[in-house]
Amino acid sequence: MHVQALLEKRRSVRHFDPDYALNEETLSTLIALASKSPNGNNIQATRYLVIDDPDLRNTLLPIAFNQQQVLEASALILMLGDFKAFAKNNITSILEEGFQAGFYDESTRDFLTDAAIQYYASKTEQELAIELTRDVSLAAMSFVLLAQEAGLQTITMSGYHSAELKSALNISDRYLDVMLIAVGKGIKEGHQTVRHPVEKIMYHNHIPA
């Protein structure tokens, strides 16, 4: 299916078949493909925490405002950004791997490595969090479209208490939680939504104050 058709067909689904099992191979394939999404300096900071323990899901239900898809979706994924991806050793390792694979020459490797390390060195934690949010969100969009193409339905979720969720899952401050994604077989199609016409959202060279 073309991307345009996927976008036009996609709906946020909140009612899933609780008996539908999403096999590990399919889920792994979707995540592997989503990992090819654009990301800053190819530091690959996105992490996918699959929550499949029923007891954990029940614990998360009130933390996520009792949204039933937390329990009923075939898979519940917490999309995370890893602050350690900004570390010099991670950047160096990834670019060395690309060099060894023959993707670029030694001078390109060195230039890209130095540029990436210097780029992140002066950034505050808040600025790094924005970098992570951007990269994780790009991966999340890819995952949603890939799932749609595979005949699955999804909903992205920011409706949860972040601190409580991280505590319940024992997630350290190394990670920034960006969103939850519920995925599975929808049993009730999500409702359509209105979108602004392009004339209301596209500007050239200047945007109103």
C-alpha cells in the first residue's frame, strides 16, 4: 500500500481483540524496519520496551487513565530515548562500524565522528531531551505506518503519568519516555477526524506572530 493510502486509512483505534496474538517475529520485523527511520547523526537512541507481562499491564492501567487498550492490545510498547546514545563511545562505535562495512572512507568517518561529538557536547539536558523526542517520534511514526501496512491497528498514547509509569517499570533517568503505542487487531474502527486545510498550515518565508 502506498504511503498516501496508509495515511488516509489510518485511524487511532481504542478497541482491540484481546484474543489476537501478535507473534514475536512480526513484532521484531516491525521494530527492525522502524529502526531505519531518520535519526540525528545516526546515534540510534530509540529503544522499544515491549510490555507483555499481564500483571505489569494491570499495574499500568490506572497510570494510563484506565485506557482499556493497555490491557486489550496485542502488544504495548513504551517508546524510549536513551541519553547514553549521546556518549562519545556510542558515536565512535557506530561510525567505525559503518567504516568497516565500506559505507564511507576513513576521512569521512573521522569528520562525522568529530562533528557529532562536538554537536552534542554543548547541549543542555533539556536540549538533548528534545533531540531524543524528535528521533523517537520519527521511529514511532514509521512503526505505526508499518503496522498499518501489515494489517494491524495502533494508537499512540501520551495519556499517562510519566513518573508513575517509570517507577512501575523500574526505568532509570537514563531513558526519556516519549509515548506508548498499543498495537493489535482492532474490533471497532476509530472515528474519522478533521484536519486543517493546507492553506491554514503552510506558509512561505514568514509566519504570523
